[in-house]
Amino acid sequence: MAAAMTATRVTILASAKPAVAVRRAATQRRGATIAVRSAPEEVSPNASISPSCSIDDPASCSLADLEMMYVDALWNYYNGGDFTLTDEQYDRLREELNWQGSGFPTLRRYEVQFVEAAISYARGDPKVSDKEYEELKRKVKAAGKRDDVTALLLYTKGQELLEPEQFNQLRDEMSKLSIDVGLRGATCTLSNTSADLIADSGTVTKMYAALAIVPSLIGIVPYLGATVFGVDVPPAAGLGFAATIALGLTSMIVNYTNLQNATILTGQCPCCEEPIKLFFGGENPATSVDYKCPVCGTESKLDRVEMKIKEAGGLKSA
């Protein structure tokens, strides 16, 4: 088995490792063992390598860290011939990813080329011809089961290299290829956020208050009109009548719009930490709902009764 793994690694390394001169330069940097990815502050925390992660100590890295380290190393190599890891570090990284069952040790050159082309198109500065771009699209669509790999590359490199408007345009374009740009699979560690959901009572109060504005005005008009025309109406009676009208009309509006028994729950996506804000309401509010993060696509089950994220990415919470 060890011989088979070694043979496999040699075969892949032959096509993926940098030239001798570049490897030699990388070896001179062997003292820098902590691989940290440079990224703008806006990038989601889960889209960068933890500062404490060292390839010389794989136990200090999550699977997400290892995948990001691998993606960055191959991205740099495929795009400029520069390699950020020594031979020993690269071998150790691949072995650890293989052992943990990650799909990223089979990252392919055309996937990197496609992502680079897609990003350049989004920036309005195409690096390949339309014909070449369409051929890359065809390859990506044909390898549909590897969408998670392409989605991760598009997400991380798009966040680094594009303006927000360009990134949104890229996501829209990729959705036409059935690729949801975002973090996927094991890269979503599902362990960095709380599973608790919090009731946002303030927003619910504001919602009901907004619905009551017009009914309150309708209710107070008769009392104000009577006062203007000199009719002696006791304030308690006038205001009581206004409150009754306002309450009745507001209740009708709430029932008509199916906003009764309202609860708004807030939390964080277990994958990308995007804020979650979801409304529960109606005559018989659902006890739980399936929620898909609009940023990373992670599917979660939100439980209104227990105020918990019960499942995320197919994994049940503790």
C-alpha cells in the first residue's frame, strides 16, 4: 500500500512540482515554515489560513487550512512558476490531505486556468480568447462532480482579486454554469461559530409598531375632529376609542399579512460566518426550516423551538 501511495505521489508530482531552480529557491526559504495567505481584510475568516497553522505540524491545521495552503501553492505555481513550499513540505501536505480524504490533491491545471480566465473576464481584461474560454467552460461543466473545487477557487481568488461589484458579477455568471461560488465541503469546518440562535425581539417590535402607525392615525382622527369642532369628549374616552380602533385594525392587518406569532432568529452560518436572520410567523409557525446560506451555499436546519442550528452541511450539531 505504501508503495502504491509513493508511486501515485511521484506520478502527480512529476506534473505539478516546479522546476529545479524554483525548488532550490524554495528550499532556501525552508526556515519559514508557517504558510500564511495574504488576503484583504474583507475576505471571510474561513477563506484564509490560520496564523497558527504550520505545515511542519499538520496537527496545528484544520482540513480547511491544509486545503487553502494547497490551493495557494498550486495557484502560484500554475500562474507564475513560483512555488511557496519546499519539496518536503509539499510532500507532507499532500500526504496529510490524502489521509484526511480531501479531494484537493487532484487539483487540475485547467481548473486553475478556468478560474484565472473567469476572474479576468469579470475585471473586463480577458486573458484568453472567447474560444479558449468556452473550451475551459466545457471542461468544467463536463467534470460536474468537481464543482466544489472550482467553487472554492472562484470564491477565494475572486475575493482577493475583484472589487465587490465584479465579484457579484462573477457569481451571477458562474450560476449559469450551475456553480455556486463559495466555500464548500470540508473547507467549511463547521466549528468556528455558535450553534445558538437569538431572538431579535427589537426588530419584531419595530415591525408591529410600523404596522400600527396608520391604524393609530385613523383611530385618533375622530377625537381630534371632535376637539376642533368644540365637542366636549373626555380625553380618556377619546384616547381609549383611538386605541381600540388602532388595535383592531392592526390585528386585521397582521392576520391578513400572516405576520402573527412573529419571531425573528439571528445567528451565523457555520461555514462562512455570514449573519443569519430568518423570520418565523403565521397562524402555525414552523418548528424548523431548511436554510441555505446565500454566500457559501451551506445548508442548515434552524430549529425555532430549541433556538439551535441543528444541522449544517449534512453534519448534526452536538
